[in-house]
Amino acid sequence: MKQDILHEDYSPILKEAKQLVITAQQRFLQKANLESMNLYWYLGELLAKTAKRYQWGQQVLEKLSNDLSTYFNNAKGYSVQSLRFMRQFYCEYIEYPELLEIAKNVRWRTNILIMTRIKDPKARKFYLEMARDTLCNRDTIDIQIKSQVYERECLQDKTHNFKKTLPAKLAEKADNLLKPSYFIEATKPFSGSGKVLEKHIENHMVQHIKKTIMMLGKGFTFIGNQYHLEVKGNEYFIDLLFFNRILRTLFCVELKSKKFKADDYVKLPDENPSIGLILCTDRNTVEADYALRDIHKPMGIAEIQLSKILPSDLVDKLPDPRQLEDEILQELAETKQEK
């Protein structure tokens, strides 16, 4: 007699089956993308060498574009501009084989964006690795470029006490993970000041937790916000609590300059010492370095940059958008009636 499978027995089977399908799909897409990038590379090589030999002009490129599109049943991707990008791709990376290997694992549209917007090889490598490692799309990389992530993360000085408070290998990894500053892209301006602004930033980071994790870097998972602790009769609330799988350590993120929480009461026995990160809208590097001298727990201080912020003197003085819309519609209706 057949026995019906129980839900608790079926659930892990379904979960594993889904993961197998997702993994296979990812491998297929990665392989397909690699084949496409190899095609664009070899086409670019053909165009570059032939153009140099025969001094090709615009008309020949247009003819090739039309012939390829017609032969392959109006297939997209062989426009004159696309062929130019392929030729540029070859010319740009022929002397940078290391960058080429990274670029081949990045989507073509994202490659075009990085290739046309970023000329410095080090910066180009930074954004290519970001696109490859995080699998983020073109729009996300575009935002990162506009917010000058490379300049903020790689060209600014970092402020922390990791060398003094962590084992050497862990301190090096933590230093690589920490950024001098972090950028938040918002659809509407942040408003208020002090605790009000901090709460708005916290809410935004929680509501857009995927973008927040990408902003922090590799290996982060979100545990919770306003994480409650009770230590020796005292209550503590950590603004944002994360765990980093690379370092195997907790990351306690505070959105204002205040005393580090007693996070050892959260840390599990097999985890590394917890790391605190204070994000402030205006970081004074000299004062931060001085403050870290007397702190004996792993701590980093970084600047958080907001894409849009409403001056505090304008808060509560601007009309509500919905109210303004209703008033405009009413005026239009009244004008129509008068006519």
C-alpha cells in the first residue's frame, strides 16, 4: 500500500530540486554568456585587423551590418553601433589579458557601459569584478559608477583599529572588507536631522536590504535591526546587525557616533570577535583616528553619503504631494467648467 508523503518530508525534497534547477540554469547562462563574449571578441578582432588593412569606412560597416542581420533572419546584435563596440572591445583589451578574462564573465551591456565610461585600468578592473562577483545588472553598475564607488573605496583612507584588536590574518581580511565610505541611492530625499535622519536612513536600508548588502560588500547576511540585548540589567539596541560569512563574524552597524554595544553577548563561541561599524554623515578622519586609540574592540568608522537630502529648515514646509495633486486636479476641473 502506497503511503502519502508528509509535508515535512516533501518540503526539503522540493527545496533541493529547486536548487538543482537554479544551479543548472546559472551554469547554462554563464556558459552562454561566455560563448557570446568570445564571439564578440573574435568579431572585434576581425573588424579591427581588416579595417586597419583595407582602411574601411562607414559604408562598409553598414553593409556588413545589413548582410549579417539578413543572413541570420534579422537577428539583433549586429547593428553598426554594436559592431563598433565589438571592435572597440578588442582594441581596449588586447593589451590587458587579465581584464579580458574578467570581462568575459560579465554581460555584454554591462561591458559596454564600463568600457565606454571607465578608462583607468584599475578602476575598470574594480567595476568588472563587482559585476562578475555580485551578478548585478547594468543599471546597478551605472549607479555605482555615478556615485564614484571606486574613488571612495580605493582612493580614500580607511579608519579602523583592526591591527590592534584582531589577529593579523583576520585584521587583513577585515581591512579589505571595510570601505572608507558608503553611498545610499534614494528615490526621494531624506529629511530631518539627528535621530530623525538616522531613523529614516535605517528604515531605508532595511526596506532595500538587498541593495544594502551589496553596498556593504561580499558575504553579508542580515540578522535584524534594532536588535535587542540585555546585559547585566541594561538594555541595548543595535541599529543594524549583520553576519559576514567570509570573516565568520558579526557586524554591528551604528548610524551615529555612540558607544559600541556589548555585542559579545550575541556572538557564538565558534565565531570570531564581533566588528563594529559606525556610519556618520560627516566623518572627521583626525578625530576618528584619535577616538579609536582608546577603544579595545574591533571598530571601523566610515562616512555615509546620501544621494538626496532635504535641508532641515524645509521639513514640514513643503506641501504633501497627494494634496498638491488634488488641488491641481480641482483647479483644472473648475477651469474647464468656466469655459
